[in-house]
Amino acid sequence: MARVSGLPRTEARTRATDVLRHVGLDEERYRPMGTFSTGMKQRAKLAQAIVHDPQLVLLDEPTAGLDPAGRQEMLELIARTGHEFGISMLISSHLMGDIERTCDRIIVLEAGELLEQGEVSRYTTDTETLVLEFDEGAEAVATALAGKGIEATTEGRALVIEDASQDDLDTIRDAIVETGAYLHRLAPRAHTLSDIFRRPAS
């Protein structure tokens, strides 16, 4: 691909070696691609896309067919490629979690129309909904909170409290201590990019 893009033979070989090392395939460069795993093939495709040092690379579902570990490795590689090579990476994907973890900006299209665009952080801000995950004792805490005038909805081993105030946090802390529950995690629920598609049609 480097030669097809116009690079001289020597420069093309050097560049190919560099990008194969970058994507973690330096030791596999002489193996037939038919023997590659899905993850290796995806990384090889990325190497082909960046070998001629383009300004922009378009990636269509780059994590398709990968297991969770492979998806995470691919996303980290894409982000690192953008930063280290100075190449703008445009990802097309229906996996909003991948976009949230990897991209700085989004463009959302629906039926050929521009629905949203902007910084990813603008769409992933925290809400005033509080999520408490417990190893055990969630039901006891919910009962204790109800007695203190705070309604908590149960979601598996978690409790969800809408519009929690600072005073509510003190009450929640006291309820956890009183019941002896084992709190695993407490955090505000954040908006996600998927929320864009859950909005009522205007």
C-alpha cells in the first residue's frame, strides 16, 4: 500500500516496518494473513490505512468481531495512532461505548440528516441521579432510606436515587452505617451518547 500511495521502494519498506511495529505485528510480518486472528487482521488493516501517513483515516466498525479484550486493545491503538502519528481518525460505529472511550468529538447522523455534533464530553456529563452498588445489604439500606423520606429504586444489587441533594448524601451515609451494608461503589449516573437516540421525536 505504501508503494501504491507513491512512496519510493526503500521508504515504503521502512514505513511498513514502522507501522507494523506500531500495531504489534512486527513479528508476524511474514505470516500469511489467512492465518491471522480477527484482531490481527483488524490491526493489519489499520497499518495499511496509515502506512502512507494520511491526514485523515476513516474506520468503519474497527472493533467488529472482537472480544472485549480485543476491542479495548484496538480502541487504545486507534487513540495512540491519532496522538503519536498526528492523524485524524474518523470512526463510524453503532457501539456508543467505543466512541465515548476513544473520540474527542462526535457527529450523529439520522436518515441522512445531522442530528448532533460537538465534544463528546458535552454528552457524557454527570446527572443528579445517584447510583449505589452494594456487595450486600442493598434492601436494608432501601428500607432505612424510605424511613428517612428518601425513595430508592432497586436495580439488581444497586440502589438508584433521583435528584439526590447534599443533605441526602449525609442521610445515605448514615443509613449505610446503621445497616452495616457493604457499599461497593457510589457515583452519579452519567449521560451517555445512547441517550441521544432515546430522546422523544420533536
